Amino acid sequence: MIPTGRFSSSDLAVEAGRYRLVVSPLCPWCRRVVLARRLLGLTDAIALTEASGRGDDGFTFATAEESFDPDIRAATVRELYRRDPRWSPGEPTTLPVLLDEAEKPGTIVVRESGDLLVDVADAWRDHHAPDAPDLLPLARREEILARLDEVTRRIAAPVGGIIHDRDVEANAATLAEGLAWAATWLDEQLTIAHLAVFTPLTSLVSVTGSRYLPEGPAHEWYNARAGDELWLSAIEREALFGEGEAVVGGGGVTYAQAGVDIEAGDRAVDLMKAAVAATYSDRVVTDSGAFAGMVDASALAGMRRPLLATSTDGVGTKVAIAQALDIHDTIGQDLVGMVVDDIVVTGARPLLMTDYIACGHVVPERIADIVRGVAEACAAIDTPLLGGETAEHPGLMGPDDYDIAGAATGVVDADRVLGADRVREGDAVVAMASSGLHSNGFSLVRAIIAEAGWDLERHVDEFARTLGEELLEPTRLYTKVCLEQLDAVGPEGLHALSHITGGGLGANVSRVLPKGLTALIDRSTWQVPPVFALMQRLGDVPAWDLEQTLNMGVGMVALVAPDAVDRVCMIAREAGIDAWELGRVVRSDADPALPEARVVEGAKGADGGRALLHSTYRFAAS
């Protein structure tokens, strides 16, 4: 994408002494902006802070004397991003950034390298030194910007591929072609495109020496500038080369230098493998570490027509709460609940589960905590955690960022499948209580608490614990209870199950109803837990939006024959899960007139019946 600059396209004021540029000397995208700042004489007009360190939390401002930068009141770059309301955990925390230190102290106002490069060359002309080069001549602006974009594609991109050991031969060939193209104009008037050629080549030489920098005019042009402190400062030279030379490098890049730590991954496996092994039964025929997990499926031979059920899911932005609190051993149960409880609604018994974790940096203890949480939840529902993958994505994700997903497979005999075709007029709608928010609606929840300015460590009397502890309450697991209910009353008594996740109560119940039937759901039959009342109060959320986003205290719904209600409720209560009759199923053409009614149908592509929610919620007193 061709950059245009932020100062010329927004209300940002060009004002000397107001802004601070934050960079890393290791980053070529940073160095080209810093180089332009030096060449243009803007060192007094725009302050500079260098994040010279790297830690578990990404770029840091640590020095031999200090771990905290007093000018920007931060220890890490991530802290700067946390001040930016546009940023969400999970997004990268890249450099360079420009901070506004006047009206909004320490606030990021520009975080695109291309925009910053264009801005210092163009919007800040009135502050350039008298003898400064014109790096973006107005008469050639479009030409230079197009050339800058082409440099990114033809030089910077293949350099990145070589450094990160991706298709090195092809990238080396692309780079050679790009440098031959650049050589046709490198001797012209100096522009920002020249700076964009120099800085990635410096990174390339620092990692691989001159191995992939072919001899020729472009190499000579680079050599002529690499020893000039105006082009490569002492701090940048030390960060890139140590005591070495900036032109002649040696050695290659390692996987660890590229950001992937195999030893850390192996350590994480060592820490988690006992918990994973504890989920195994005699049906598991492979050991931990196999390329693929296998289970003995011979028991399926005794089934008349076995059907496999499968589900894949994640936990959404609830991971942001876990990351903010640095508590990672509960999110695994959320994953199991989201995945396996989607299978049990068909009547299937889970056979196995697998998980996947993507992270910016493997911290063995953190990864092990996540997987232990998954394993303990799998063990609780007698499901082996048969395999998994931890993928390290340096540069794509921040070092403390991660996301998790999982998949599960189960089996059910065809004549015992639960669903809409079993539901009848007169069936009872039975609710099973949730443990709290579970794992849906956290984008809304996070927006509410951010807008309200509430800290996760804040003690909330209604919860008798902190806000963060309440939000991290693990998703309740229903699989074992639902299978016990099915065994007790059979599919003749238990007709359908609905897992109340995204979309709320009405949308999910309507998915398991046949055309022509409506589930009447009485909101007044239970007291909504305090966390939902708090979210509505803090965010002034419309009732309909709250209801279609959060579970409102109901995590699973069973549609059962009237004579099975007591048995189904008793089994849930014996397992410590509150259960009650929520409503009943009627013909859609016989809908009674009910107060505060809202009809939901056709949710998530289901072409079936509908849910009619009526009456008023009873919120817990606050």
C-alpha cells in the first residue's frame, strides 16, 4: 500500500518539540525514519527514544541503569499500545510509533512506518535544516511514492524472507533482480526510496554477511554509505553488528534468531505431558509425541449405524482477560466446554479432542498452564486429549499474545441422534445454569469495562472477588451430565439439547426446533447472576443486545418430554448444576399474547422453528 502521510490527511499539528519518535535500532522500518530525521535536521524538532531491549513483553526501554523510560513513563512498548483505545490485545505492538507529548501525553498518534517517512520528508518541510536534501520533491511525489512501494516489494520483502529462512533461493533471486532495478536510479537525487533500499540491506548484512548481497552497483552504493555515521549511527551499528563491520558480515541466521525457540517448545511439552497422559484410557494406542494420535474404534462395531460428530471452536477474546491477568490455567476448560459441549447436543459421546495454540513467543510455563487446563477438563469428561500443536509466530503476534482453538470428534448411533425432528408440541424447556459469562460476548464485555474505566483487579462486592476473577470463571462442562440424562430417559425422553453460546438463549434454542413449533421462554423463571446485571448497568446496554450476546445465566437447554422433566432436573442438580423448567413448546400458530415478547428464528442459517422470550428478567440486587 502506498503511504500518504498522516499529518497532511488529519488534524495533527506540525509543531516542533511536541512529538517523540519511538524506534528500535534493530528494525529496518524504524531506521529509515530515523535516518530521514537525521538527514533532514529534525533531531531537535522531534525527540527520539530507542527501545533497545527485547523481553517477554516485546520491545523494552531497559538499559544498564534503568528498566523504565522516564520521558514516556513506560517500561515496554506494549505499555504505550495499552494507552491507545484503538489497540486490542492480540494485535501486534510494532515500531516505529510517534507519540504526542502535548495535549495527550504519551499517546500514539502515528504507527505506520511509511506514513512517518512521508510525513518527516513532506509535512515537516518548514523545520528542515537549510542544507537538508529534498527527499520527496513535490514535482516527483507520486513517482517517488510508487518507487517506495516497489522497493518494499522488490527489496525489503525478499530480504525479510531470506532473514527468516523462507524460500531462500527464490527470495535471493527476487532480491538480485530488485537490486539490479534499483541500480538504475540509485545515483539520482537522494529520496526516501533510497533510504528504503539502504535499511533492509543493513539488516541483511548483519544477519547473513554479504552472502546474499550480489556484487554490482547496488552493493557498491551500499558500501559507500555503510561506514558513514550519518547513515548508520553508533547505536544502530552496535545493535546490529556488535564490534563487527557493517559491510562484511558472516554466519547465517538461526531459527532462534528468527524468533522460534525449539528448546522452549520442547520444555513446554515436558511440563504438560503428564497432564495430557492423565487423559488417556486403554482406548488410546499411541504415546505422547507421535505424529498422529490414534484410538481403538473397535467398540463402534457393536453399533448399528455409528455416526461421527465433530466440532471446532475457540474461546474468542476471553484470552485477552487471561493475558492481562497473566492467569492461563483456566482458559483450557473454556476451550473444552466450547468444543465438546457442541458435540453432546447431538447425543454423541466424545472420542477424542485436539488443541492448537498460536503464540508470539513460547513461554514454556505459560503454554503448559494452558494445556494443563485443557487436559484437566478433558479428564473430567473422560475424553483423551489426543494431540495438539503449539505454533510460534514471531513478528505476526506480540510475545505475550496467544490464541487457542480445539477440535473434537464423537460418535452416536443413528437411531439415538438428538435434534429438532424429535421435539414435540408440549415438550418442556429445561434450563441448566451457566457458571457465568462462559466464553461468548467478551468483545462487548471488554468494551464495557474499558469505557467504564474499571480495572480487572477491582474488588466487586456482588462477586465477593475481583472483576478479573469473575470474568475468568471457567465455562461449565455439561457433557457428562447430558449423557447421564440421555442414559436415564433415553432419546424418547430427552429430545434435543441446545448449547447456549454466541447468539444467546433465543437464537440457540430456535436452532433445535422444527418448523411450526415455538419454544416459549419465560425470563422470570430464574434470577440472572450479578455479572450480567453489572454489564448492563455499566454499559447501559439495550436489553435486546445483552440478551442476544450473553447467556444470561443459562448454559445448556434440554427439550424433554413432560414426564422426564423431574428426572432430567434431578440429574443436573446432583452434579451441582441448578436446573429448572424454563418454558414449553407450542404450535407457532397458537402463540399466546405475552408481555415483553421477542421472537427469534432463522439463527445461524437454521431453517426451523422459533423461540419466543417473554416477561421480565429478575436481576440480582446490586
